[in-house]
Amino acid sequence: MKPLIHYFLGGLLYVAAACSFAACDDEETYPDNPYLHLENEQTTFEAGASKTEYTVTVRSNCPWQVVCRTEGTDWVRAFPDEGDKDGHFNLIVSANSGFQARQAEFALVVGEQEYPILLCVNQAASVPTITVGDGSGTVRVPSAGGPVTVTSQANVEWTCSVDAAAQDWLCFDSISAQGLICLTLAQNNGLERTGILHCTSDAEPSANVDISVVQASGSILLQEDFSWLNYGTAITYDTDGQVRIDSWTADELAHGWTSTPNSASKDEPLVYGCLGFVKLGKTNYAGDLVSPKLKVDGTVNVKVTFKACGYVSKGGTRDDNELYVSVIGPGTVKADNPFIIDNYPNSSKNEYGEGYDVWSPDIAERSFTIEGVTDETQIRFMAGVSFDLHGVGQGKNRIFLDDITVAILE
């Protein structure tokens, strides 16, 4: 067989051959003028540390193969690794959990001849990281003290220690295999206070972070922003990624929020985790959200502040908007039930403009009081007058909640 000839045509690199095909492999049939080129001429692929995939389109009039030329490569592969005439293949790159960059090269082969330029995949190294809570560097905890759990993620071996200035009221207990940080705090009877939790890795000190643990003043019994929920998107009508409470992780359930199984809907608890907030209810059925028991000494009166917004579909159709509040256990609610949640997010029509914030306190924040609260009191929010909403209004009464605070009234 004569050697292949390389030439450019219209800016694209071709591989052509003039050969006697009687000497070629009998299993392959080649045209008189075989060629191969890459449609967009990209031969270098720069991947980040996360999993990714690239599609390479081949233009050819003969069979071809993709062959890895870097020994010991198991983190990137071509699929499919062969084709006939025009086609495409994917370079599938696995996540790089290591802290070293890596490279692999692939050849395109026609018969026994290679495309003159190797395909090169460069993948960046992972960055040593410790992330606690929502990644903001601040964890807020109630004044009542006691055991507190905080979620975390890391790709290094690490531990925690409490700064000496806070060791009289803040104690680090353990980190679970799932990354749940267990702390114990003394009750705060004074002003808001902050302690530093040092999160350190001896092997990878660049990952070290300091977390500010902010304990509310003595009057704050509960302060919840749901920043530990990371489901779906900030677009409220995009329901695909929202996750029902009975599928939350053990770490998420450890925050103490619950929901009553809806007997009209197969005993499903109809609260859904979203991106830093929760949704109550689904079509034809109401859902409720129940707080943990409040940590308080004796009997007190409290003010409950929360943010809420109604549900609007992608096309702009609004749900009903009634939110009922009550207590489980001791206490008497002082509120004009139901709250009418008349602030709605933008639909895909963007009715309120680009700068609109449905969670802005001036339109989203509401409050009520409860008299006679004890350590057996739980607060209940319910999106709808009854669990079965068939025949009630539109039969749809979904409500979103966030930023719930319970403070003792002086």
C-alpha cells in the first residue's frame, strides 16, 4: 500500500490515499479516494474536574476507529470507538477526584493510517474543598442551645475545633461519615454572639475554612432559612427537581421539620424541598409544614415571622392562595386566618420585570403571635383549608415558605 497523503481542502484537513486495495484487509472495503476530517477541526478539549462529555463529528467515506494512545487511561473513553463513513463519537470524561491534572491522547485510524493530529483531552485537578452549611461561611443557630447539626461536604480528610474564645458555650462533638457536623451549645440568655469553628485538613491546608457560628439572642427560639435544602432551581414553577420530604436525607430530616401524611393522597406528606425554601401541597391536595418543638423554659408568648409566596404556572395561571396557621400542643394563635398570600413569582411571561424579587420583605413577610407556648408547642403552616381540595376553589393551593423566625415577646 502506498503512504497516505495529507492535504487541506476549504480549511479542513483531509487524509487521502491512492493505494492498491488488493493488499488491504479483506474485511474492510475502501473507496478509491478515502478521506477523513473533523467537522469543527477541534482537537484539544479542556475539561474541568467535574464529569463532562464532548461530541466529535467525523466526515468520512470509509470505516474509522478511535484508539487511546495514553497507557493506563481509564478516566476518559471514546464511545462508540469506531464508525463507518459520516458519524460521531463522544469523549466521556469521568470526574477527577484527585488533586493532579491529567491528560490523554486519542488517535483516529483509517485502515492502518492515523489522522495526522492526535485528539488531546486535558482535565483539571480537583480543588481541595471544605464546604459547611450553605457555603456562606456563617451558620445561624437558635438561642435555646442544645445539640445542633450542620451539613457539610468535603473532598479531603478534615476535622473541626472551636476557637478558644467560644469554648465556654460552643462545643464540637463529631463529624459523621455523611458529613453531618454535631455541635452542642449552651443556652444564650443575652445578646447575639459569634464563635469561630475552625475546619482544617492537615493533608490539604488550602481547604481550611473558618465558620462563624452565630447564636441568636436569648429571645430567638427558632430561626430557619432552609439554606440546607438544595433541590431544583430558584424558578418556582420548575417542579422537576423538587423533592418530597419523605425522600429527604437523614441530615436534612435532622433539622426537625415534619409534615402530616395526607390520608386523601395515599398518606403522602406533601411538603417539597426546593432551592433554599419549601413548597406546600400539590394539585387537588393540601400539605402542611410542622416545626420542631420549641426549646423554651416555662410558658411564654411568641411572635412568628415568615415569608411566603403563591404558586404561578409557567404559563401564568395562579393557584389559590390561602395559608392557615395553627399550633400542635399548648398555645393559642392570634392571627386573622387564613393569610392571603397575594405576592406571586414571575411566570415565563416575566410579568413583574427582571428586577422583581418575590421574597422581598415588604411583600413576602408576614407575622402572627402565639400565647401560652411551652416546650411541647409546634407551629403548623397549611396551604389550604383541608387536606382534600377536590371541589375547593380551583383545587390548587400551593404555597412557598421561607425564613421562619420565632421570638419571645417581652
